[in-house]
Amino acid sequence: MRMSSMENIYDIEDNLLLKTYVKRRIAIVSGNGSEVYDEKGRRFIDLTSAYGVALLGHSNPVIVEAIVNQLKKISSCHGSFYNDARADFLREISYFTSRFFSRILLVNSGAESVDLALKTAFKKTGRSKIVAANRSFHGKTLASLSVTWNPDYKKGLEHVLNNRVVFSEYGNEEDLKNKVDKDTAAIILEPVQGEGGVRIPPEGYLKAAREIASDKGVLLIIDEIQSGMRRTGPFFAFEREGIVPDVAMLAKGVAGGIPIGITLFTEEVSTVGETGFHTSTYGGNPLACAAGAATIRLLREAVTEKDVEERSRKFSNRLEELKGLRIVREVRIRGLMIGVELRIRAKPVVDMLADRGVLALTAGPTVVRFLPALNIPLSLIDEACNVIIETMREYESKLGSSTATG
Ligand SMILES: Cc1ncc(COP(=O)(O)O)c(C=O)c1O
């Protein structure tokens, strides 16, 4: 490899990493709250929070202090030994989880926590069929990919993925009921679909899913990896419908930026948890646990459901202005999961926003998605919304009258 091609961040990543990501040509080298900076010191307002991971802002000082203190003490401790940071984290998170779940398994990523939920369903029921939803996203390991909807992600792997997964129309109770049969081990659903386009199901859908699962003796698995941790207001998004799933998963923002995944079990399904059922070298490591305990304490004491609602309302009020635009089909907001569905492709708009200093995500081909930190300052919401509104207006007028396509 030529040395000249290894001189900057972009060349090094482009030359050495397997090309599995759709790359955006921005190198993020530091962050502070809801602002991030590139290698030249250029500032961006971050409405992505790194796909929901920097839940309470980048380099949150309370979380950083907890991580640094833990690093100085001990950073690794296998799950076969006991550890004080792990116990502290479990005690903290059970403040939110113990109303619903009695057992917890600590792993390293969202996808791993999904694999574990599926293992639980297969083992508990002795069946192998899973009902997932159209446009679902549950991860990309072999098991989690099998319940992820997008066929593009599965190309060349169809022969090794679980071919007993069927997809039901998201939000459609009747269809869900029809897809579940005597071979079904579990229904797996996101309470609000994230990557699928920030889709909010009709009121009562999760309740119906709970009833269908209970009637037919199958497990209800609720994937809270993106929607959990107060992202939509309550700690779990499923709380809105007053249901309790058999298994739920959390990841992303749990440890404020340090990799972690969590699977939660009700008393009844926790009987699958025999020795050796699932272990993982890094699972429950003290570093992630110390970061997680600090994050949860902040959610208990400093960043409440009311704070999320206030920010959600602010976005909602400001983005109201988008509704008059012809390129905008719909604005969907649940807490701080925000999607602007366009009548055109979202990617050029997201790129234009980045050029103007606002980082956003796509969610499918036509949805611009915002997943800001839960404590984003109100002034930054205003600043970002000014840019979003201006950019979409300009984009619309650039496209001229030919944009009203449907
Ligand atoms: C709802 C949902 N489930 C699962 C995953 C997979 O998590 P990870 O990327 O940590 O494997 C994601 C990631 O975006 C997600 O949004």
C-alpha cells in the first residue's frame, strides 16, 4: 500500500477497513454535550447522539469521571467473579426494571442482547418460528439479522439465516394474529421502529401483541435498544401501553457511550438461565457498569421524563413549520425519536444539513431521523431547527414545481 494513501484519517479508514458502512466524509474527533468537532475544529450540532449512544451528551462530565475512576481501580472482571461496580449498576438499573423483570444478563451490544432473547424463546418453548415486523431492525449478527427485515442486509446469507421467520405488517393487529401459529416461539417488536423510518404504531398495538402472545403461549420480546432509556419519555416505551413483555433488551445509551447490551427476563422465562446458557468475556465488565451506573443515576436525578417531554414539544412546535412544504410528507415524533418523512430521497437533505453544521440520520430511503441527546439545550434545538427549516425550504425551491410527486 502506498504511504501517501495512509496520511490522513479518511485514507487510513478507507484503505484498511472492510467497506461495510455507507461512509460520510466527516471525521468526528471530539464532542461536548450535543456539539461535536471535526479534525479541523469545525463544530456540528449533533442530532444523532451517535445513533442514540451519547444519550446524555458526548463526554458527559459525570459519566467521564465515573469511567476514569473505575479505570484507575479495575476495568476487567469476568462474570464468574463478583464485582462492586457491577453490583452498583444492577442496583441502579433495577430501580427502573424491577417492576417488570426479575433477572438481567449483561452483554456487549444490541445484537447480542437480541440473540439472547431469541435463544430464550427457542429454549423456553421448544419451537423455532419467530414473527417479526416489516421494516424491523434488530441487528446484524446471524440470529438478529434473521429477524431484521431489510432483504439487502441478507444478500448471500439467506441459506444460513433462520428461514422460519415471518414478517407481519407493523401496526396491524389482525395480520399479527394470523401470522402466529403453534410453531411460533416468539413475537419480536420495536415499540417505535427506528431504522425502519421512526414509525409509531397505532394505540393498542402492543397491548394486542401482548394478548396474542399470551393466548397462543408464545413469548413477547420487546426491543427497546433504540426506544428505551427514556428516549420516548418513560424509561421503556412499552410502559405507555401498560404491558409487560416476557423479554426486553436495552443497549445503545445504557452506558453513556461505552459498549453494553442488556437482556431482561420476567421471573417466568428466567428459568432458561442455566449455567452456560449464555456467557461473554466482556459481559458486565466494570468499566461499562460504572458508566452505566452513572448514566442511570443521571436519569433518576437530573434528566427526567418531563425534560424529554419539554424537548420533544419544542421540536414538535418548531418542526410544525415543515408541514407546509411539498417535499415533506409527514413529521413523526415520539419523545426524542423524530422522523421527517420526505417525498424525495433523504440522503441529499441529510448531507446538506451536515454542510450547514447539523448532523442528522436517515431511516430508510425517505426519512430524515433525529435522535438528539436527552439533555440537548433548548437553545441548540432552536439553532438546529432554524437550519433544518431553512435547508428544507431551500431544497424545495431548488427542486422547483416538479417536486410534488406524491
Ligand atoms: C431497535 C434496535 N435493535 C437492535 C439494534 C442493534 O444494536 P447494535 O448495533 O448494538 O448491535 C439496533 C441498532 O441500531 C436497534 O436500533
